[in-house]
Amino acid sequence: MKVQRQLDQHFRIRQNHAVALDEPGELAVDVLRGHVWITQAGDASDVVLGPGERTRLSGDGLAVIQSLEGTATLHVKDVRTPASRWGNAWQHSFDWVRRHWSAMAGSQERHAARTDRLLHL
């Protein structure tokens, strides 16, 4: 199961099932019930947590949380500051504009080259 990113949510994971968090950013994960195993791309230190324990995910890689015994109940909360959330949103918008602008520029350059070839025939 893939979990959509929200600022504050509870969810359950059945025994031997897992959830994937794509680009978790800065999340606090609290285990309310059950035991879970958490691994994150780019981080060699996996963790196993039980009820009342917490960890913090940070990074851009995929994070996977698997229930180890029984159904696990988790509370996941975005712990980034509002300013960093806005900064991240602006960065994604800027990246999108830059990608599309360069694609348009490349298209215009190809069109100009084609026009030059036709004019020189």
C-alpha cells in the first residue's frame, strides 16, 4: 500500500504488510500499537519500534514501514516548519517551470535550425 502524504494522519498496517512513503521529507512516526520495521533508501540504519516509540524520517528516498506482529497502528506527522514546506513547494514549482521552459527552448532551436536548412537549399 502506498500512503499519500498528509500533514497529520493515523493508519493501520496488517501483520506482514507494508506501506511505502515516497519522499517522506521530515516525518515523525509514532507507534501506537504493534511492532514495525522501518527502512529508508539511502539510510543503512533500519529501526524496529514498538508501542510508545518514535522515529524521524528525513530524506528524499522511499521509506517502507512493515508490521511485524499483529496489526500496527501509527501516527505520522509532518514535522517540517511551515516556512520549509512553502520553500519546498516553491522549489518544485521552479523546477517544473525550468524543465518546461528548457523543453520549449529546445523546440524553438530545432525549429530555427530546420528553417535555416530550408532557406539555404
